[in-house]
Amino acid sequence: MNALRFWIGVVAHDHAERAIAGSFAQVNHGKAGPLERLHAGDGFAIYSPRTTHPDGAPLQAFTAIGRVRSGIVYQVELDREFRPFRIDVDYLPATVAPIRPLIESLTFLRSKTHWGASLRFGFLRIPADDFARIAFAMGRDFASDFPAAGADRSAPTACVPNAATR
């Protein structure tokens, strides 16, 4: 059995809301390749740099978190020219968590001053400890939500919880 892996998709908040409502993930303008790396049970979080695509107000927050359902990638036809690929995700109730309080503790952000560069490709795999910090900031119990990943990551100490989670 594959070990759980953890991913971030970069998606404007208005698009993230559609994905949450439809229980799917769609990244990189509907490309299949990134989604083919996901497996059932993997953790998936959405980071929203803006409120709306393409020119909305800056948001810079994690706006959704969940588990990949089956790992099966499928294509939908939205119109004749746009047939994006998707994968089903069971999103969990969570609060929006701004990234700025987390920057120092997230190891996948190599530069703490130019941290946005780590997210520029729109889809990335991150360490379980970083995903646990994000989950905690969003008001989730990582050990309960992802028990196969290990119970020792339920409350990261290098993270300040979002005040909205209390």
C-alpha cells in the first residue's frame, strides 16, 4: 500500500468554492498530469492567492482541505473548448487560514522572503509535517483526519493557530 502523500493546489477562492461544492479538485487550468500523481487517501489543500480569478483582491490563505476519494482522474465537458480533468476530493469543514503566520514554520517554503515562488507552478507535494501545520491552522485534527500518516502530528508546536478557529 502506498504511504499517504500531501499536496497543495493553488486556486483562486471563487474557483475553490466551486470545487468544494462539487467535491472535486481541478488544477493547472484543467490538466490531467498533476492529478495523476494523487492517490486515494492523500491529503489535498487549496491555497488561494486571490479572491477571484484572475484579478481579484489578494487573499493569500489556505481555503480548503480534504482527502482524495478514489484517486481516479476523469474529464468533464464544460463547453466545446474546455474539457478539464478532475479528481474527487472529500473536503472537510475548516476555517480559512492566512499563510503569513505559517511562513516561518513551513519547510516547503525555501525562501521566507520570496515564499510565493514556491507556489508559482500551481501544484506541489509537501511534507506531512507541513500539511499538519496547515491543517491545525485550519482548525483540523491531523491525526484524526489522516490516521495512516501518524498520530504524532496532531498539534504542531511551531504553528500559531488562526484566531478564527477558536
